[in-house]
Amino acid sequence: MTNKIKTGEIICVGTELLLGQIINTNAAWLAKALSDLGVSSYYQTVVGDNRGRLLDCLEQASKRSDLIVLTGGLGPTQDDITMSVAAEFCGQPLMMHEPSRSKIAGYFKKMGRLQVTDNNWKQAMFPRDATVMENNNGTAPGARLRYESNHKTTHLVLLPGPPSEMRPMFSESVKPWLTEMTATRLRHLFVRMIGIGESSAETQLLDLIEQQQNPTLAPYASEGEVVFRITQSLKDVSDPDLTQDVLNKVKARLGKYIYEVGERKMPEVVKDMLEEKGMTISFAESCTAGLAAATLAQYPGASHVLTGGLVAYDNQVKNQILGVDQAILDREGAVSEACAVAMATGCRDVFKTDFSVSITGIAGPEGGTPEKPVGTVWLAAASVKGTSVRKLQMGGNRERIRRVSVLNAFDLIRQQILLID
Amino acid sequence: MTNKIKTGEIICVGTELLLGQIINTNAAWLAKALSDLGVSSYYQTVVGDNRGRLLDCLEQASKRSDLIVLTGGLGPTQDDITMSVAAEFCGQPLMMHEPSRSKIAGYFKKMGRLQVTDNNWKQAMFPRDATVMENNNGTAPGARLRYESNHKTTHLVLLPGPPSEMRPMFSESVKPWLTEMTATRLRHLFVRMIGIGESSAETQLLDLIEQQQNPTLAPYASEGEVVFRITQSLKDVSDPDLTQDVLNKVKARLGKYIYEVGERKMPEVVKDMLEEKGMTISFAESCTAGLAAATLAQYPGASHVLTGGLVAYDNQVKNQILGVDQAILDREGAVSEACAVAMATGCRDVFKTDFSVSITGIAGPEGGTPEKPVGTVWLAAASVKGTSVRKLQMGGNRERIRRVSVLNAFDLIRQQILLID
């Protein structure tokens, strides 16, 4: 086949997106799906329910991409104009699609609504040459159609806006078709590091970043850690895996900072390590006030490893429940190595867990001193192997200081787990 | 002044967005911010870190909008080209900005990193006529500059990509400037409600939503609560305030659901109520695992009211530390009214606080039963006035269930606080 799809772009239609009233999760989901299928995406656009502007966007997109995926604006209301604009753009009349019409009639009959308003039949009208895609999770079907111009074919795919309808329709009706239509596939590998700055890591990998053609190596932004992406472009799924060779080069230089090759972030890595060993963890948190425990509990199955935690915000709680010596609090203060250690060991005793980790620091914006400025955080991790500590000195606002503290607390506990054979 | 800003569009730069590796929350946040300032947005674009394509996007956007807000691509790596592309687009050379250079040097000194790699200085280079905007939460400053073409001025605003840097920079440096530059001034009033569904609230306010011209009344999306925005368009800042009249009409119909007229969300409202009364709170959390306490601790000054909390994930912790009767756990289970009440009262005893709140439920995706499906959550709040409970039955995924549980826990405690004179 000659008209292989190499490039694709996403147009999300909806005034509520332009007003910022909903976050555009469709774009990211579709972008990932296209990328996984080897379709290169160079643009995403959000435009309102407006005929002229949507036509402009289609015109532009059709010049630069082989595929345009549109979401939103397929519903029954007056605002929903995506299908009719696509028909106009492709120079095709809208025609009644009998299977869709009778499905809508059946739906309303089932709902006990005898009077079907005119605008509902709108959802059975499609451009003359469109391939209609059934919606098994809502009333608005999708459609695929071709736009021919200047010896170039652009494929239009129209999907409903609600993610619960869009995602299954893509998987059921678009993906199998697109798999046949694409020219290349991609193989990705994510290399996640902690304990090194992004620019320093990039400097040490610069020749690989600049010289690698296939696979490519590129940095990828992530808070408090450093991530690189290795991407191999495949002609065929059976092509040999070239990503491992690049990975080995990265490992040779920065291996000691790598905590994960894959999709998992630090807290999930720790959860899985604990689960594998059948071991448990507890948290003693001051400035993060439960954020570390709550982060671990994001992951289904956290209950296998997370016993509990103490939010020890007030010093009395540190003293009376965790057993931190009052002399430590008086002499060295709550933000100190001694207090962090006492919190971690006390926490391990209270919850009777294999591991425990403590976080105590000054998140700001108030409360810093010249010796202990805002952003000073002490961490301690305790296990049968003893106690380890880490001091952080961070910039940034209260939220960032708390999040990066949590990330480092998980890294500290990870290093403790590694001590257990 | 003649060149008032009426229209604006958002361009988010980053290959990781095009690959769907991160969700574009910046676009929604900025769209909301522009809308609040009375700037009309008709387009949002995502483009990769690519000189030619970014130039194309700037060219297009400058033809149709008075303001272009760009995010991303200001970092130290080779990929980060937004600043230099903007300079090229405006026909200005990049020049070293001394205050930024010395700030970067200071930052690295403070972080104890003695070696500053060359690419870090890139973040001190700006287009000749740019107004530099300080970054108080990271190393990459932002910039504002003007593009003049065909008797039209377009303002470019360049912001860093990480939301924790972008948002404060917008609020500190863009908003005050933009407020002066916009053609219309708006006066907003946010009416926040809990305990009523959005469509039910909308139905009861439909005539006001449809008939109001100035001020307008419109729903404003927010998770787990219902928010309406009253917006008055002003000719002059001294125009009389017409929003109160609309507010009174809304209050007359839905007053009992309103918990705040203003910017504060539920947890902050609770924090302020407690602070006013000089009272303290503690948390006993099972499925939310510290998220409620951590949410309260987001706010500076939380230490005045937050004593501590217990993450009681494991039933043994509920029993041994909070004193929940083993018979309750055996007979009714951890997700029950009796357990929630025992957790809340036990928590109040352990932490010796004025108020305490407990959360116990099934966040899923596993673990539901026909009697207690995923999304079943019991809340209890305890104070000197006694104990109150609330049962939630929610749809949605694990994260949503946990977040909405926390929101409702704060509402329950708010109602307890209202009982104290």
C-alpha cells in the first residue's frame, strides 16, 4: 500500500477546554496511543465549537499530517458541530445512517422516552463516504473519512469527547485499522535516575544524545528526578532490540543513579520491592504530614506493605507517641539528625514494621533560621540493618519541598531495602 | 493606551506532551487564568521542541491573537529552545542578563553544587528588549516581549513548564501586568457549594444563568463540589458592584449548600475556622492514608491547628493504637459506621485535640463486595459536641474516591465546628 500513515495530529474540540474548565486528558491518551503505533505527532490543537475556526484548523492540519484525530462535538446539542464541519471540509453531504438511526430509536425506546427530539437524530447523520464506528458506551457514534487534496490523502478520525467513550472506541475501531496503515513502530525504554541534576546528567551523556540516530536518547522532564528516554524506530516488530545497547552505555556512565528502567516511579518501585520480600513499612512524618504514606497508598495493593504511619506535626506527638527524647527536641530541635533518627526508630517500634522512614523539616514559607533555612529537611530510614540518614537543602516553594522530600524518603528506604539480601 | 489585550492563546512546548507522557495541566490552568482576566481564548496549541514548527506556530498565533502565552522549553538542556526561538521570531539577539546570571550562581552555591555546567548559563540569556520575570521556585526565569508586525502588536509571555514554577510566576509577574493591559476589567465572585450535584444546582439557577447579561452567572468545573462564577464586566474600576445582587439571589435558593464565597477551598476554610477559634484537629485515616492531613498541611500556618494524625491502614493499628474494639472489626468490618466512629473518638483521645475526623473505605480497584462496593466510604467527626457520621457511595477511580473522601471529611468537620459557638 502506498498511502502509509506516518504523521498524525490531534484536534480537541470544545469550549470548556478553552475556558480551562476541564483538563485535556484526551490529548495525552491519544498522543501516547499514536506514539505507540509509530505515528509521529508534531501538533495538538484545542479549538472551540466554532465552524470557521474548526475549518481553519482542519485546513492547516491536512497540509502537514497524514492523520487527523478529532475528539468532541459529536453530541446531540446545537453546539456539537464536528461531524457536519468534517463533512463540509471533505465536500460530502451528511446522510442518514440507517443502523445508527435504529440504534438510537432502540435506545430511547428502552429508556421509555417515546418522543425523540429532532436533535437526537443528528447523531445518525454522517458524511456520505464515512466509515461509521459504533459507540458501545454512549449514544454518539464515531466516523472515519478521507480527505483528498493536491495528490495527498489525509485521514480524519472523529471520536466522542468523554474519555469513557473515546478510549474504547479508539481501541476497538481505530487501533486495528491504524496498525495496518502505519509505516513504522517505536520501541521505548525509560531510564529513571535520582541523586544527579538534569544538566549534569545530560553533559555526561551529550555525545550519545547528539550522535545516536536510531535509537535516540533524549532527556524527559520529571520533578526531583532525572529521566532519559531511549526510542528505537522499527521497520518491523521482529527487528532486533537496539535499545539495550544504548541502555548499557548509559549504565556504564551513570549506573549508580539509575533506580528504574521502565515505567515505574520511585514510590511504586519501593512498593514492589517490599511486596517481593513480603516486608512492611511505616512512616513518621512531620513537615510532609502524611504525604509519603498517601503517596504509597496511591498504588493498588499498597495494603500488602503499608502498615500505617504517624503524622507527628506537633512536638508533643513526636515525644509522647514516637518516644523522641524531650532533650533532643529542646537541644537540637525537631529538624535535626537526632530527631529524624529517633522518629524513625520510634515509628518502627510503634508499628512493628520491617522498615520505617521519618521526615522532619522546614517547608516554609515561614519558620527558617540562618542555620536551618526554609528547605532544610532531615530524613531517616530504619530497619534491622540499622539506620541511615539524609539531609536535604532545597529551593522552591512549600509544595515542592514537601514533594521532593517524599521522593527522597522513598529513595532512602530503597537503599535500606537493597541492604537486605 | 491603545494596544489593549483582548485575545490570547496558549502554546505549550514540549515533546513529552506530544508523546502523551505528561498530561497538559498548564493549558487548563492558564486558560482559566486568562478567562478570569477577561482575555478571550480561541486556540491552544502543543508543539515539540522544534525551531521551525515553533516559529510557524508563533507566526500563526501572532496573526490572530493579541497575547501568546508559551510554557516549557526554558530549561538548561539542548532541547530547551523556546527563549531563543522567541528571540529569533522578534528579531532580537540573545543577551546575558546579569541579575539572572548571579542568581543562578547563588542557587548552585546554596545547593552545594560547585560545578555549574555551561548549559546552566543559558538560562540567563534573554532577547535584548525582554522584560525578565524572576523564578522563585526554580532556576529558569521567564520573559515578556513584544512582536510588532503589520501595525499590530502581539505580546509574548514565556513561562517555565513545571506547574510549580509556572503558576507562581504567572500570579506574581504576569497577572499584575495583564490586569493593566486588558481592555475590560472583570469582577469575579466564586460561590462554592457542597452537598448538591452540578446539574441539580444548574436546574435551580437556570433562569439566572440564561437571563443575566452583566453580571453573568456560570457554572465552574471543580471536583467533588459545585462552583458558580459571578462575573461583572467593568468599564471602570469604580463601577458599582453588581455581583452582590446576584449572589443574594443564589443564596436565596441554594444558601444551605454554600460553604464559601471567595477563593478558599474547603480545607483552607476549615483551617481558618479552627485558627480563629484557637482549636486543634487530628486525623485517623485508613483508605486515604494521610491524604487529609497532608492536604491541611499544604497551607502555611497549618501547624497552629494540626496536631497530628494516624495512618491506620492495617486493622491492627486501628485496634491497638486507636482502640477500635476488635469485635467491631470482626463483626462489622473496618468499613462501617461503628468503626469510623471508634476511629474518630479514639483519635481524639490519642492526640488530645478539640476535633478529630476519621476516613475508612474501599478505594478499589479491588476489594469491593455486593454490600460494600468499591467507592463505599464512612466518615466520622468527633468533638466535645459529640460525633457525626457520613456515608459516601462514589463512582470513579481510586484517586478520585480518595480525593472526594478527603473533601467530604473536611465538610463534616466544618459542620462540627459550626456547632461550637
